[in-house]
Amino acid sequence: MFAACCCQEEGEPVEVLTHDALNLESPPSAFKPQSPASPGKSPLKAPAPATSATSPNSSAGQPANRTFEVSFQKEEGGLGLVLDAKSGPLAITGIHQGQVLAYNSSAPADKEVKLHDFLIECNGKTDIQDMLSEMKNEKTLTLKIYRSEPFAVRFRKADLARPLGCHFVYTDDSTSLAVKGIAAGPVLDYNNTTKSHKIELQDSVIAINGVEGKPKDMIEVIKSNLELEFVLVRPPRV
């Protein structure tokens, strides 16, 4: 079970989960990031805000999403995945030297496993603990990946002292802020007036005003800026 403690970030309720992200990676000596990134940044580029791109399986005004399968024989060295379950599904928060990175080197661009994808099934198993067991114990793996296209929203706080009204969950190893609750404040005001993307429970904020990577850096941006742009991904809805 996950232990949790609550702290106050100048009016912004932030719940810090004390468990580590779920690591399925190579030994530290083999650690090689998927791509270089400066502190607080990642290679992700924010999309244009409030776009209405759709796919055959998405409704108007919602980001286009897709699923695909990845199959391979697990070899010595590990998968190289860092997984986080804070938002419900297993979010991929790191890809290091290992089987998945090797797979990516020859996979079509639209079937590469990427940061902020969600792992929703392994060898037909959908329960988180069952999937982890399969990845640990089985040599032949078929992973079903869910890709949620990032979308951006912009809104303004009336003043720096006003609480945002958005409750976040994150861990020390997180690369995003998971939305756990929405109360009165600028986020709810935005949701009540927008005709495009709304911010919903379990969405993950992966960048704020161009700052990405460490949750505490993103929290600092919220505290010190009136104009805010959130880039988010949405996990699959069960």
C-alpha cells in the first residue's frame, strides 16, 4: 500500500506519495538516458493550446489517442523502463538503456515507446501487479501501449495569492503532476468557460510554461506566475 503525507505549497494542496516509482530498469552502471535534457527540461515540445485534433476513436474537441502492441524476447539487462502508478494506469516516466530502448532503435516512429505513454496490458494482463509479475518473470512479452497526445491549455490567475484550486499527486521520481482534485479557483473557472479541452481528474501535467521534468520546479512556476500554460496528457478511461 502507498503511504502518503500531505503538505501545503502556499495555498496549493500537494499530496506527496512516499513510495518510489516502479523501476524495471537496467543496473545503475548501465544507465543512459533516452535523450539528453537540461535540469528541469525535457525534449518535449508543447503543442498549440486548445487544438481540436481528432481521430476515428476520439470525440470532437478531445486529443487524438491510440494504442499499439510491442512484442519482443526479454534479454539480460532488463527492460529499462521506469513506471509510475500515481494516476492509476502505469505511466512511462523513464526509458533507459535496456530492451525497450533497443526496440525503439529499429521500430517505426509511430510505434516507438515514448515518455508519458501508458502501459495498459502485458501478456493479456491488465491488473498492475499482474503486469509487473509478467514483466519480471516472463521471457516473451507483449506490451500494449496507450499514447495520449499532449494538449495545452492557458489560463490566468487574478493574483499570486489566490489558490489554483487544483490538487496534485507526484512522487520524487515523477516527471508529471497528476490531477487528483479540482476545487474553486482558476482551473475550475477555466473549465467552466472553455469550449475546448478541460482539465480532468487523473490528467497528468507534464509541462508548465515550458518547464518540464521535476514536479517541484513546475510547482514553483505555478506559485510565481499569473499567466499559466499547462501541457497535459490524459490516461485511458476505463
